[in-house]
Amino acid sequence: MTTTSSVPWQRHDNQGHTFYTGRWGRYACRIDAGKRGVWSWSITDTQGGNRAVRRGWAGDRPGADAAVHHALDELPR
């Protein structure tokens, strides 16, 4: 099943820590700027007990965004 997932991201800054959050259907997504060159991402199923269903890392924010979109395309809507 191929879909075109499009997550509208909101940028947040908390005492110098930058992260992005977004929702896509039943899933909550988050991208965190960690150490330089390390962007972690996670997808949580809000209808499945708020459990993380996918996690990963990327070298930059666009890479993390692409990884989230790829992972969302594999998940049931």
C-alpha cells in the first residue's frame, strides 16, 4: 500500500533544544535535534496505547523527515 504522507510540522524550542512535532491520522510524530549531525525521530500510535511503533536516526532534519514519511507509508491508517 502506497500513500503520500504529509506531516505538518510545528517547531518547538525548549531552553535551546529544538524539536518538531506533527500528527498524521492516528500517529504522533517527533523529530529531535540532538548532538550535531544526529536527528532522532519517533512515531507513536495514539490509538494503540501510546506506544512507539517506529524509531530511528538521521544525519539531518530533511533525512529524518524523509525517514518519518517512509515509515508512515508502511503503517496502517
